[in-house]
Amino acid sequence: MTNDGNIDAILAGTEELIEETRSEKKPYVHDVNGMPIVVLPGVFSPRYFKGTAFYAKHVPERVGSQFPFLEIGTGTGAVVCAVKKKYGPATGKLVATDINREAARNALVNGIIYDARGFLDVRIGHVFCPIRYHERFKRIFWNAPFFDEWHGTNDMLARSVFDRDYHNLELFVKGAATHLAEDGVLQIGFSSNLGKQEILERFLEEAGFTAPEMVAESGYSMEKHGRNLKYGLFEARLK
Amino acid sequence: MTETPEEAHKALMEGTVELAEACRKERRPYMYEVLGRDFVVMPDVFSPKYFRDTAFFAKEVPKHAAGGRNKRFLEIGTGTGIVLCSVVLNYPTHAVGTDFYGNSVTNAEINVLLHNIGNYADIRWGSVYHPIGKNEKFDTIFWNVPFGDWDVFGAPPYTMAPAVFDPGHKNLRRFILGAQEHFRNEYSNLLIGYSETLGNRSVLEKLAAEAGFKHLDVVAESGYVRDGNPKRPVKYELFEARLK
């Protein structure tokens, strides 16, 4: 692991962020790159995790009018709404999944606000479970949990951040090999300095993808206790 | 110098315009709490943050609406959908909300989703009874009517004008006279959200009599709400019209 700081302090800070997210008991509106986003309690929140704003800025640019677009683990739906906002009526089919029922509802709420009805299909389920076998996408994105350890309680919020042994990341990459169109691009939100890139590379190699290319990188995040954290957007294609 | 009733009325109408203008300045969706429940309010939608009657009707209408699994409730001019949500959250009633303004339809749909009552509520776009099928019947019909009794005022510069002013009582007339066609039976009731401070009771009485209602009673009344209008305190009433 490329570690620019003390990993224990960062993990403790992340747990604290999860705790703060959990302490929000009422819905609220948070600004993501100038877009008001409704956040429901119990949903991975852009107020505490700044990666959402980074991906909501860079993912739509990289979509390049290539639809259908699939987002795994959509949370509030901020990224998929940013895609809709960028392409307007020229947007193609959007599909978003989340294992958290509240997140799915949250994404629908924001989908209505950003006029994405008729474009957006929100489904509940784990990684590719709600995706039908024959469905193919030109772009598949996930802001993947990049801590491969398990901390905190086994709830939906912790699952957004921690992924023991990268089990879900592996499922994502393997599933993407099935559901990505031949000329499609897999987009992976992953920490460029704290995520174990060698493992990501191995999963991609095994599933028949090219080596990941980092197409955007954040500065050091100013999250609480997270000053040593950088977000990256990686892309890979089928060989 | 004593203020004439006309001057007082004009001041109240100007106060209503002021509120609508303040409401129109909100350019982003925001959360607002009514009776302990959180609701999304979209720009340009009749907002409980500025118009205090929403909270009053959200509290009173569920008490007077026929509630229950087999009951049907219709709200005209649903706006944010707060009253409709309050009725359904009080009793699992099948509810239909209509609004002429697209943003309000979107807003009400958001709040229906937010409160997980999508199986009970149906929001439709259109003026008064337009989006209601001829054969659709309801046990209770409600509208927080635009009671601003001001036929002529300087160019209404905003989409919200129809939510607060009804020149010539045209929509109020359509609402009261068209209600019976959508009543399930003679025990159905019509609830009218009104303010005698801003409106004119005799207009309601005349229209109710014309429509054949035998009873028109005030079933709930707010006290004087200090911030109901920037010019004067305002009182709100919930009227109930019945055939029997």
C-alpha cells in the first residue's frame, strides 16, 4: 500500500465520519458542486465523504455521451444526477443500484429533482445482483470502498467504506466483465494512495481487462482525519 | 387616523404579495419541518416556510377527512403535498393530489417518496378536477383555496399567483360546484381551507348554497397567527360543506 500517512489515524477518522453520518437523524440538503442533493438518514453522505463531489465532477465528463450508464452503490444518486444534469435531454438510459433500500429511495428523490425520471432506473441489490444477465452498459462506475479491512459494525454505512479482502471489489470487476459492452469503459472510484492498487490490477487482469489508467486525481482530501487521502478515477477496458 | 376596512384589506393583500415574493427568492430545494415531519420544498412552490396555513391544515384536515383503507381522499392544489402526506400518514387512505403547476407535482411526488407512501398516493398534473376521471369518487375533497380576495393587483409577476389569488373566484367556483360529481355518496364531505381575514365568507356561503350543500360549518379555526402575513396577524379556518 502506498501510504502517505498513519493508516490507523485514517481508519479511526473514517470510523468517526461514519459515526457522524449515522448521527444524522433527519433528511437534509447538501450542496455537491453547486447541485443541491437531498440526503436521507443512513445513506453514505457527501457532507462527510468528499469523494462524492470529486466523482460527481469527473465521471460525467468521462461518460462522453456513451449510454447506457450504470452506477453501482449509488447512495444519494449524486453522481448519476450529475450525469443527467450534464447531458440533459440527450442523456441515455441510466441505471443505479444500491444494496441499501434507503439509498435507493434517496437516489429516486434526487432523480426526481434532477428531472431524471424516464431516464433513471433505480434498483435494490448487491453489486450486479439487480442487473439482468443480458444487460450491457457502455459505462459502469462504482465509487468502491477502498479499505480492505473491516472496522465498525456491520451496517450499510460501514459497507460503503470497508470491504474485507476486497471481496466486493472482486465481485464488481468480475461482474463488469459480463455487463460491459465490448467498447465500454469500466470506471472505478478508488483511493489513489490508500487503496491497494496491485490487488485492483490483479482483479482486472484476471477478468480480462486492460491495466487501470488513472484519468483524474483529487488533491489531498480535507476530510476530518483524512488529509492523507487522495481520490482517483481509474478506467479499464476489455482486452 | 383610523384605517378603513378597504385600506386594511389592501395592506393584507400587499402582505400576501410580499410573502409570495420572499417565497420566490428561494432558488434551491430545502428541507422544512411541519408537525415534526421533514419535507422537501422546491423553488416556486407554495411553501410552509412562508405561508403558515399549511401547518394548520396539515394538523386539522386529517381529523376531518374520512380515513381508512377503503376511503379515498382528494386534494386539489396539493403544492408540496404536505397536507396529503399528513392525511395518509394519519390513516392509510388512498389519496390523490392535483396541481396545476409542474414543480408542485414534482415536489409532492418527492415528499410522497420521502415518506414512503407511494402505494397510497397518486399525484397528477392539472387544474382543479381536470386530472380526475369522471367516475372517480372520493370520501373527502380538500383544497387550501387561494383565498386572496383581490381581483386586481399590479401584474402578478410569478407563477405562485394562482396559489394565493383567485380573481373573480373562478377556481373556487369550479371547486365547490364540481365537488358533488366526485363524491362517493351523500355522506362525503368537502373541506375548504380558508381565511376570513383575507377572504370573504359570504362568497363561500353563496357558492355552497348554489352547489346544494345543506351545511357549511367552521370545523377548525387557528388563533391569530402573528407571522401569517407581514402586515397583520391572520386567522385560518377549515370549513366543511355537507349535503346531509
